[in-house]
Amino acid sequence: MKIETYRGAPFIDREEEIRFFEEWFEEVPQRILWVYGPKSSGKTTVIEYVVEKKLLGNSDKSNRYWVKYLNLREKFITSYRTFLESLVIPDDVYEEEVKKSYVFSLKAFKAKREKIEKVRKRELDFGSLLLEEIEGVREKKRVLIIDEIQKLRDVYIENGRGEREVLKEFLNFCVRLTKELHLCHVVILTSNTVFVEKIYNDARLKETSRFKKIDHLSKEMVIQWLKLEGFNKEEIELVWDYYGGNIGRILEAIRVKKKGDNLRSFLEYESWLAYTEIDEFLSIFDEKEVSFFKRVAEEIINRGYFSIKGLKEEKRDFLKRWAEKEILFYDPLELKVTGNSRIYEKGMEVLVNS
């Protein structure tokens, strides 16, 4: 197991993912790569590490890659105009913006002001504007990374003849970059697996996409890590039982131990908070739906997951609501539902036992 510090926090056991991305970026662009997984599983950290340390921070590769990284989580996008402003900035202010960014976080495309204005007025397609800069990059492997793309779901372009979905237009542009032109790698990250399912079930997009899951740490990795942090066998089992491989929560457990607080009491309170969150959301459903959720919870507790194979659409939609709430993790590729993190499964135990 390899542990290093990245941005002041432990970066643990990501050799397989790092190797996957390095190999992916060496290939000719063919498909959009969708990176999905439970909330706080480390998707964003892994991809930023790969770009910063392996692509642009590696002296052997730094001159071989051109990267644009757009994290829509930090963007306030409510309209086509705000989407455009998050994507493209005037070239006369571009250099100053880049200086304020991380070395790899070249967060926007640049264009002349008059062209940006034409796009705003729908006189020029935004895809043409982006393509112009991408095509202008010579003798480098081009990479475009979009994080939290589901934020574009409710954004539309009004063109006087009705509305067009910005998300659909942008994904069509990504297909053009990869499958048709083989010009630029496109990597899209999301923890919203309900959104991923829509992509997976879209025949055209499924054909032009590949999916990579980044999950929480395995038990073996957690054991090795916590041993290094001075945890005894009983404490390690306790942390794994309540937190699984969730790195952010394990860091909380390490903090509690270092302070000398009672670890078991802390974890039991955390599971109680997870239960109250579940209980509050359950209050909006009828008795039949509550009964079904309890059956799902029991299956997750006893088996480790709930299978959605053959499940009717109505019940799938019910589980998707819990996934949107980030209490359940709905995996459309593996056809399984689990807790979004282990602590929610402990909350389910409180629910079922009560």
C-alpha cells in the first residue's frame, strides 16, 4: 500500500486508478470516459492528482499534454449565459485568470470578445468556439475534464424556435471530439448515478462512452492505514464497521482518537445522525413505500447490497429518490443499491432494529 500526502491530506492506494488514467490518456480518443462512484469516494482528488502529478507535473510528459479542467461544482450556472461565462473568457483577461489557478486548472477556454458576443446572441455555436481552440493545439495530447456535469440538466438555450437542452448539445459536442474527430479525450465525473443511468440507457451515448467506477477503500487498505495511525485491532474493526472505506470519515475517526475522545461513543452518535436523516426522509412516503424501504435496508444489512435486477420501474424510481438524497448509492451498471457510505447502513440498522 502506498500513502503519500496530497494537498495536506493522505492520498491512499490509488495505484490502479492512476495506472488506468495514464493508459487511457495515451490512447487515441475514441469514447467519452464517465467516472462515477459514491459521494466522497475520491473521484475528483484522483483525477486532479493524475493531471497535476502525472500529466503536467511529470517532466517527461508535461510538454505532451494540453488540459482543460472545469469543475462545475464551483460554478453558479442557472442559464445559458452563465454556462457560457463559466466555459469561455475573453482572451485579453485569460492570462491573468490562469495565473490565479493551479498549474493544471486551466478552467476556461479563451476567445475574442466579439466571438463570445456572437455566441451569446446565438449567431455562433459555442461548440465551434471551443473547437477552434482545441484544433489550434498542435503536437499535444488534448484532455478536457468536466466535473459535476449534471448541473447542466435544467439549462436551456432559447433560439426563437423553441428551446434546446445545453446538456444534450454539450454531450453531442463531446461525442464529436472523441468518436468522430479523435481529437481530444473527454472525461466526465459525477456522483449522481441516476444521471449516469440515463446516459447508460441512451443507446447512442452508451455506444460512445466507457464507465469507470471509483469506490471507497477496501478493508485491507483501511486495516493497513489505521495500523500506521496507531489503532489496535478492535478499534480498526470498529471504524470499518461504521465508516467502511470512506476516507473523509476515517480522517474524522483518526482526529477523535488523537484527541483522546471515546471512539465508540462518537461512532454510535454518527450512526444515530444517519438514522435521523433517514427517518426524516421516510416521513414523506406512505406506509407501503416505508415498508419497501425497510425491506431494502434489511437486504443491504444482511447481504451487503440490494439487487435491482428485474425491479419494476416504479420501485426503481423510488430508490433513485434516495440516491438523489445521497443516502443510497444506486449503481446502474452493477444493478445494485447500497448505502452511499457505510454510516448510512449503520443508520439503517438503527431503523430496522427500532
